[in-house]
Amino acid sequence: MTDKLYQRDPYLREATARIVGSEDRDGHWAVRLERTIFCPEGGGQPADTGTINGLPLLALESDGDDVVHVLAGDPGGGEARLQLEFARRFDHMQQHTAQHLLSQVLVRLFAAPTLSFAIGPEHSSIEIGRPAFSEEEIRALEAECARLAFAALPVRVFATADLSSLRLRKPPKVQGRIRVVEIEGFDQSACGGTHVKNSAEIGLLKIMRAERVRANVRLYYAAGYRALRDHQLKHDLSQRLQRLVTQPLPEIPAHVEALLRERDELRRGLQKSRQREMEREAAAAAAEPGGLVVRELNDADPADLRFFAGAVMAAGKNALIFRRTPPAHVVIGRGRGDIDLRVISARLFALLNGRGGGSASLLEGRGGDFSRIAEVAERLRAELGV
Ligand SMILES: [Zn+2]
């Protein structure tokens, strides 16, 4: 059985420990120690990281009451030097203790049970047996968690087999003597993870997002340094937005909405004037001699090409309108005669090393190579008899 120092003192960053077993597993070493400061994954809390004799810890496995430390190399024998990556561990302690607090507040305010818990690299989350939370309820939840953190309640850890003396939030998963984590006077929970020693160390607990999962809600939250980093990120964003739009923060949403409306109106106006211009150009082109109008419009998008071809066709002429700059596009329209363009579609697009299709009177598609565009025009003139 490995003596789990992290259960007695989760703040222990380094220690020495006697190596009691070491086996080569296809180039990795599985190492057992007399005692350890490394907490394996469990109960929603990810595994610790760190080094043993300078070798990085690749994984931690629970084997009954033993912890197996997986290393990339042979740590040697005798006494080993253990070093914990404490910033990561302390983050786990903050997120985990925050979960205990949050789960009990959810029971007291909403009689809502916690169904599962996980600490992810970005956000921690708990699944709650309740279908929804209003914004006001989330605010109340955050305020109550803040009040309890600022009340600086001691967090105590003890072991007992006498369940009758306890008021556990939910029944323990293990039999016999259990390890209890208590936020003094507020919450008792059977748990094997690592926790801070005072609720003040949780710092701020912010609900980031509520997501519907089946009939339940998953609440994503950030506690401690994660909440600070989130605040820094959002503060930075709001400062940048304020500098961009030179408006006080509360005015920014309405200001951005007005900007977007204005942009949409300008776009519509621009589109209209482009179309009027294209109508003029198409009318002038259709007035030229010959039955086929060939035009290269490299700054027009596919919708513009279609619009131009449509205007030419409306004037009773045939159209070969294209742009060769990416995204290269071709529109072929029949404004007179009754030949079915689909019959010649494959041949025309083969000349352009492209692909396309359409209706009897309008073809459209991509072009890959426009060096034979004159040949396409000749074919069209021949087929359309113009
Ligand atoms: Zn816990």
C-alpha cells in the first residue's frame, strides 16, 4: 500500500520516497514508491504531473491501494526525489473544493443534486439534476458561493466509519471507513481528492455557461486563478472594444448593433448601384453586333456574373461571362434560340478544365484553365448559330 502523503498534506510540493518496485514495460518504467505526493486521476480530478529523480511523470495508475508511477526512463533504486508541478495541483484543489461548495449551494438553494463532475483543461463542469436555470438563479448561485468563500470557512479532512454522525451530501461509494471532506458547518462529502484548506482559497467562482444535457443542465464554472484569468481576458477585450468604438462599456452592444445595421444598409445600397452599373454595361454589350456577349469580370462575384448574364439574356443575346481570378467562375446563358445547353455542357467545361451544369438555358460552374476561352466562345457561336 502506497502511503498517500497528498491526502494528509495536499500542499506538499516535494518529498523523498523509497522505491519499492520498478519494472520495465516496453521502454517505460512502472514505479512503486513507499509513499507519494502524486494524486492519480479520480472522482473528476485529473492526475498530477511532476518528476521523479528528474524524470517526467507520464501517467499515474491506481492499483488497489497502490499508486503506480509511469516514467520514460529507469529512476534507479533507493531513495527517489519527488517534485510536484504545484501550480497544476493547486488549480485542481481550487476547482475541486469549488465543486463541493457549489454542489451544496445547489442543494440548499434549489434542492438540485450534482450528478457528475469533471475538471477540464479550460473549464470545470458539473451536471445538475434540474432542467434549467434562469439568469437570476445563476446570479444567486454565484453570489452565495462568493459569500461562503469570503466567509473563509476552514476545510477539514477526516476518516470515520461512523456514518450516523455525518450529514453527507450523498451516500459514499465505498464501504467501511471513509474519508470525509468538510467545509466547516456547511458541507460534508466522501471524497478521495485534493482540496484547499479554507474556502477563501477558492477565490471567485464564476458560472461560465449553462448547457442542456438530456433532462439535466451542465454548469461550466471557473474558480480561483481560472476566474482571474477569465476576468483578465474579458477586461482586455472590453478595453480593446472601448478603444475601437470610443464608447463607454455599457453603450458598446447598442453601438455595435447600430454599426451592423449601418453596414447592412450600405451593403444593400452598394449592391443596388453595382447592379445598375452592370445593367448599363450589359445593355451596352448587348447592343454591340453579334449574338454572343463575352465578358471577363474579375472583380465580380458569382451572383454578379449571373446578374450580368441575366441582363444580357433579357436583351435577347447569349452570354459567356466569367472571372478567371480565384474563385474562377463561368456563366453561360442562352438568350435566343432553343438549343438545350446541357447537351454541350460537358464539352464546354472540359475545354475549361472545369466542372459545371445547370438548366437548358443557363450553365454555371468552375473553370480551371481559361487559355481556351476563345475556343469555348467559338463553340458556343457555332452551336447557337450566331
Ligand atoms: Zn473532493
